[in-house]
Amino acid sequence: MRARDKAAVSALRATLAALDNAEAVPVSETELRGLALEQSPVGVGVTEAARRELSEHSVVDVVRAEAAERLQAAAQLTAPAHAARAARLRAEAAVLLGFLDEPGTT
């Protein structure tokens, strides 16, 4: 993206990170405790976990949540000193909501 689209770049990066987090597989408590060294798995890729695949509906939900979060934060920034930040948050939300308005999204 071009440098002049800073709001779009910021919104898309954050949303991609949120989607990446949504695809993460939850770790159970027993996995967090770890194993004794002699029980540790060995080999290339043995510690890799398959990612969840999100449905289109789940992706849309994450994008809507990201847009709503920005709009809520902008609404809380009422002081004149924060007007620029609030405007940027609204612009980021508009970018995200624009993707949802395109044909092919539900």
C-alpha cells in the first residue's frame, strides 16, 4: 500500500494479526506444564501445531469486531486534543467496513 494510506495499512495489519490469533489452536494446561527432557519430542516440525481454518462467517465477525473496537475507541476520545486520533480510528473502521460492503461478503 502507498504511504498515503496509513489508516488502511494500520487497520489491515491489526486485522490480519487478529485473524492470525483467531486461527491459533488453544493449548491445554497439561501441554503448558511441559514434559521431562527425556520425554520431549525430537525432530523437525514436531512442535508445530495445525492452525484452525476460519469460515467466511468467522472472518467477517473478526473484521466487524475490529471495526467496532475502533469506533468505540474513537467515541471515547472526546477531548479536542484527541480529535486527530479519533478521526484516524474512524478512517480505519471505514476501511474495514468497506471490505464488508463489497460483493461476496456476508
